[in-house]
Amino acid sequence: MDIVVCDDEPLARERLERMLTHLGHRVLGQAKNGVEALELVEQEQPDVILLDIRMPEMNGLECAHKLSALDTPPAIAFCTAFDQYAIDAFKTNAIAYLLKPIGMDDLSQALHKATKLNQAQLQALPTTEKDPEHQTRQNIVAKTHRGVELIAIDDIYYFLADQKYVMVRHKNGQVLIDETLKELETELESSFVRIHRNALMSLKYLDGLEMQSNGQYQVRCKEIDEKLMISRRHLPLIKERIQNL
């Protein structure tokens, strides 16, 4: 792929270019701020841009918003030493948020993800600027030992409260997020249903109910063998939702 690198630190730019070359990609140019990055993108039309966040003149987030408005924007992957901008970064439709020092495997995975997103798909991704008060997220942001991960709502089987965190069970494993079930239930009520005081289940993956010998019910989940307990309080609603699927 053709790539532009944007970072205000020369050594960081050179390191990324060496890694990208090693992975078989072509670096079309380097920029030291968002202003230069925009000019390079318009001139070179890269497939991907690697963006730092804290930069002079124009930071990476502002640059990403301007890039997203282009007719054919490149895929955006942030490369930064700061994790606190992750949520804002993904609002720009970024495909990855990599924390420095960036490893070869993480960079390779991010670029592999970019190959799956053509320009039409990138333009079709929802933005948060039209109606932020009523818009449902398309992804969950989670901080893990790998850095910051973006998990598609469509890939999540269920949310399970785990002490002060919520565990997200998804197609590629599980992660912990610092959100509450109540907040998630309110936001995702059209696609998830409360099955227990500590669990939300995706309607997309709800496969049916099973009654145990003690009279309690469990819910089956498509694609995985795991079963979750249903509280008696929530059973009538779940039966109703199943009938309407």
C-alpha cells in the first residue's frame, strides 16, 4: 500500500518508514504536522496515513476531521504516546489507535485492517457530527495490554458486569471496559436486551432458551458454546423479544 507518515518528531517518522518498508509498503512522503499532511494527501493520494496527535500548527485530530471530509479519504491510523484521545480519534473513523513504541506486529495488523476497508466503506462509516445526542456508536473502545482496541458492536455477543468494570465478549475474545451496563443498555436498547442484573445479550446472537432442572432458564448464544443465566424478572421480556426476532 501507499502510505504517508505524519509526526513532528523526525526520529519517529524515520522509524515508521523503516518498519513500513520492511512490511512491503511504500512511503510516499513524510509530514511534520497536519497542514503538511493534508497537502501530501492531496498530492499523492495515499491508501493510508499514519498520524501523530500532538503536533504544532495542526494536530492529528483536526487533520483527521479534514481528511474525512475529502471525496476519497485515506484510511487513518493514529500513532501516539497518549491514550486519552482514543475515543475522539475513533470518531474520525480511524481504523487503528497505536500506542508508542509501536511494535511491528501491531502495525502490520492495523495495515491489514486497512486493506479490508475500501474508500466506499470508509465513506459509509457513520460520523458523530450530524446528531451526537441521538446517535448510537458503531464501536466500543477498549484499552488493553496491546494499546487501544476498536470492537465493532456487531461483533459483540454480550456484556457482563465484572465488579467495577464490564467484560465485553466478542468474536476475537474478551476485554474489560470502564462503562456501566445501565449506560450501555440505554444506548444499545435496539440491539441488546437485559437478561440479568449483570448481563446484556445481543439480539443478533440470541439463539434460544433452555430450562434447567431447577426451573431457571439460560440463553444460548450463536457461534459460541457459552450460556448465560436469565433472571426471572427479565424472562418475560426476553421471551417477547425472541418471538419478535
